[in-house]
Amino acid sequence: MLSKRLIACLDVRDGKLAKSVKFVDTKDIGDPVEKAREYYEDGLDELVFYDITASSDKRRIMLDFVEAVAAEVFIPLSVGGGVRTVADATDLRLAGAEKINVNSAAVQRPELISECAHAIGAQNVVLSMDILRVPVSDATPSGYEIVINGGRRRMGVDALAWAQRGEALGAGELVVNSIDADGTREGYELTLTRMISDAVRIPVIASGGAGKPAHLQQVLTEGHADAALVASMVHFGDYTCSGLKRYLHEQGVKMRMRW
């Protein structure tokens, strides 16, 4: 049985660490480089860096911030936001990112996934999906819809079908980010996470809604996720990365422990 992973997410807007609730009411809350160093030193398994306005602003990601974060951490760094071409992915890799997240541009042009997988390796391509719960319909039989551009544009694409297509196109991992749970700290969207985890063979990262340690245990066991992504619960100092991993280890969840 593979170890589960704890991943912290740094949402960055205009160079500042930011946090939203259900993708709105976004507030600046600190320095992303300082937080990256803090989490790395505290035993975090992996770090995700999202430039949350790159796609909606139609610009490239801020490479200088990626370089600054990469210089401070020696764990896998996954970066997303505004990745539209293989050149974008290559530039991020050269800036220090191990994995590249594709999201909005891949929904609009799915070939981007296979192009990036061919260029930098499928294991380094992560398909990140922002997902909204919707009524079941012919277009969205799973009851979940893909939304792009930081939650601004609904696509009428079924989330489960998109996850399976992303895997077929060469994505090495999936991020399942629930817009409904985002920032609420009331728990992950277990139904959504389990549905997608059970439908694909690649690792699934659960995102959105973590508020207490038990939520991580639930999504890693009941939700069948391979990794749990956290933001608010560590950004605001309520919990530490090492404390969360220790809790999960004590609850019988296999974790990568440094001690």
C-alpha cells in the first residue's frame, strides 16, 4: 500500500498568498515564499503553487515567484495557472517546478494534456479540475460540472467524464477541487472525490473544504483519495503540517514520516 500524501496549496494573487471561500471574497493573507519555507521545514510532502488570476487575466504565470519558492523547498513542487502551451510547461520546469498543473486551457483544448505528457512525462502532468455540484442532466449525468477561469466560467462538461478523458490523454494525476466546499472548512466533498477516485487508475488529490484533522482522514479513507490538499487550516495557524501527519499516522493512515 502506497503512503498517502499531505499537500499544502499556495494560491497566489499579485505576488501575495490569497484565500477565498467558494472562489469568491478572496483576501491576501501573507507571503507565499515564507509559507513555503515554513511548511517544507515542518515535514510537508508536497507543495502546490497556483497563480489564481493568470488564466482569467490571459497572462503567463509569474516565473520569478516560482523560482523563489523552488529555491526554498526540496520536496515536489507542483505549479499551475495560465499554462497554455508546452513552452509554458517547459519554462515552469526550468524555473524549478517538478509537476505542471493544467486546468482551464486543457478544458478548452484537451490536446494540451497529451502534448505536455509527451514533452515532460505523464508523471509530471497534473490535471486540476474545479468542480461545481449541479442538477443531474444529459450534459452532466454525474451531477458535477467543470468550471474554468478561477470559477468564473461554467463549461457544461461533466466532471467524471472529464476526469476519465484526462487520464486517457496522459495526465499522471488529478486534482479534484470542489468549489462548493472551497474555504468552508466543513470537510471535503466525499461523494465527488470517491466517485472520481474509483473511476480512474491514476492518483487523485482531494481539494477544498479541509477544516480539521478528521476531514483528512475521511477523504483519504472513505473518499479513496491518494493525497489531501490543505490551505486555510495551516495558513491561519490552526494546525501544523507535522501535527496533521502525526494525527493521520496515529489513526492508522500510512504516511511518509520524517521522524
